[in-house]
Amino acid sequence: MSKVQYSKELPIYRDVDVLVVGAGPAGIGAAICAARNGAKTLVFDSAGCVGGQATNGLVGPFMTVYDAKSEKQIIKGIFEEIVDRMIEMGGAIHPSEVRSGSSRAGFYLIGHDHVGPFDHEALKIVASDMILEAGAELLLHTQFVDVLMEDDKIAGVIIANKNGMSVIRAKIIIDCTGDADVAARSGVKYELGRVEDGNMQPATLFFRVCNVDTERLTAHIKEHEHEIRPFYGPFSWLIREKQEEWGDVPRAEVCLFESPEPGEYRMNVTRILDIDGTKAEDLTRAELEGLKQAHKVFNFMKKYAVGFENAKFMGTASTIGIRETRHIEGLYKLTVDDVKNCRVPEDTIAVMATNMDTHNKNDPGGTYYTLENGPYFGVPYPCLVAKGVNNLLVAGRAISADAMAGAAIRMIPCCLVFGQAAGTAAAHAIKDNKLPAEVDVKKLRETLKEQGAYLGD
């Protein structure tokens, strides 16, 4: 590739204590909690609203926030606050009210007990309000471009928007891009997908439908429940019977979740293989292929699926759903053994019992591993601390974890509480004039508990 030299003097847009790059679930948690704990905070995002995959991507419901036995809610804190406010406006159902096997749990029997249905429009409003109420500044329609490095610190982040290009200077940066874009640009080492072969989980374009007859749909699935694989969704019997018309959609079941609005469903069915979400060309291919698959799946369901006879297509997500890209190198790497053995170290900043859902491309249903050795596992604070760049934290699915462990911590509630921990840690670092790696984790844990987090018995 040929190159050109480009040089330009850029204005300083803001000087802040904490800069949060990306306003998806992790960025929402980070911005709210950094500001609440006294840090001058700014968060920006490339989209026209907050929420990332949870709004623009139509991803939902919130995956389970209970322990492995479905007895106790363990993901709380900022997640609980957001859910409660959405419930007040009729935009969510509390996870305590949703049980496995039901339409709002996708008719799944395992791994989806106590999921949380929500309306993505309600999340836009609630999360935006909470960011601003906390005192953080929010800037939308703004792209992350690059970083300015001074030795082992990020001196500034270059942004681009309708105003042109400018620089935001911050004492601490929290990378909530999902793909660890800031970390990668600043030289942090990372693993892309699975170390053995670089394979990344398939992409999905969500779409929504309404006017589904849930009563008839539920009765039909009940008749065929003996044909549902333990960790997977319904309609495998229909796909097998009509395989020629189902065609090349590499999915063997239909994943569908009823929203708070009766008869409205989010469809998590399309599957686009061999996508590198860090490449624009691959993202473009995924969007186009996902659009074709979405309409193909809907037409198939409307023609053959009981309850879908009068269904209406509401639209696709405005962005492709990416499950996996970079896993940064942090001060500690969460491993598959940590997850399987349900380890909860002393420096844990979040506990969770989300299972390892790999969407393995070699299995049209994916590969799913449940927790069997304990009620939950803990995620240590050092997983959020980027190695080699002293003023950078990473929150969201790109934290330091191997690919299998990463499959258990990439869900929306997990990302929200990672953001809560990162934002709170950044504010502590600012107050104490320390770097993220020097934060007193005992003090951090105390603050998180005071602010509603559950960190284990």
C-alpha cells in the first residue's frame, strides 16, 4: 500500500480527568461511575445514541444475571439501576420475573433462566439521562481516530466529527470501544480471536418482528420440546424438514426472544462466518450478507412457522453484531480454567455466572459450556488494566481474557459492570494521584459494594 505524509495542527477540544471512548454498555457504566465518584468525565461515541450493540445492534435480552443455580442475582450495581428505571417507564421486565423455557427466554431450557427483556428505545433514554445526571459530558457522532503518545502514556486522543479533527486530553482513558481500538493504537499487545488459529466468533445481524401469535407459537414448541437440544433453541425440526429452502444460513435452530411488548420478537438467527470485526471490508461484507439472511429467515418463518403467519418485519439492526475481536494483554489474563473452576480471587471487581457461549462456526448450533464447579466466577481488577500503557483501562468484551473465558464475559450486563469498575477505579486514581495499576483494590471493592455491586459472599 502506497503512503502519503499528512501533518496538521489540531485544536484542543477538552481537558478532562477521565475520557471514556465508546458509549456502549461498558462506556455507559464507566462514564456514570467515573463522574459520580468525582472525576471530570467526557464520553464520546461514533453513533447518534448511546448503548452500542444494546441499542443500535438490537441485541437483547440481557443475559442471565443470576448465579449458576438460578437462585441469587449476582450482577447488580449500575445494571440494576438501569433496569429499575426502564421498568418505571414500561421499557423492561426484571430478570427475576423471567424463567427458562418461556417466550421471553427464547424457549431455552438451560443457560437462559432469569434473562432481562428490555426495549432498546428505553435504554437509549435511561442511559443518556443517567450519564448527564452524573455530571459527565456526552458527545455523539464523534469518531476515534488515533492517540498521541508521550513515553508510556496517552497524552491525547484524536477525534473527528462535523467540527473537524481535534484532541481531547485526559489523565486517564477508558477504552470501551469493544474492539480495544484505543489500546491497539497505543501499542498494547493483544490476541485476535482464538490463539490457535485466529478464528473469531461469527457475526449476527439482529432483526425485529411483531404481530407474532405467542400462544400458538408456544403450544407448537411445547409439542416439539423433545427435539430441542439442551442448550439450543427451537425449530430445528422445521429447518431439517425444509433444508432446501432454509439454504445456506449456517444456523440449525432459531433463536428468538419476546420483548416486553407482547408479540414482538428480537431474532438472533443470522450467522456470518469468518468476519474480522477490525477490518472495514469484512464489516461491509457482514452487513450485506446479514441483510440478505435476515429477510431470508423472516420469509421462511412467515411461510412455515406456527404463530408467524401474520408476522410483520420491523427492521434490522443499524449495525452488525460482533461477538469477538481483540483480547488485550492486561496485568492478568482471565482463563478458561478460572471460569470453569469458578475462582473468585481477592481482587475481584465483578462476579458472574454467564456461560461460555462460543458460537463455534464448526457447529451450526454453536458450542455451549455451563458452570458446574461453583455458583459463579470472579473477574480480577488487573484484567482491566492495560499492560504497557500506564494511564489506560479497558472495559467490555476486550478485557484481558483468553478466547474461551472471553465467551463467558462478553454479554451486556457483564460489560456494564466492567464499566462500573473501570470508571470507579479511574476516579479513585485521579483523587489519589495514582496510575490505574496503583489503585487500592480493597478500597475500590468497598466503593463498588457501597454503590450496589455484589462481589461474592
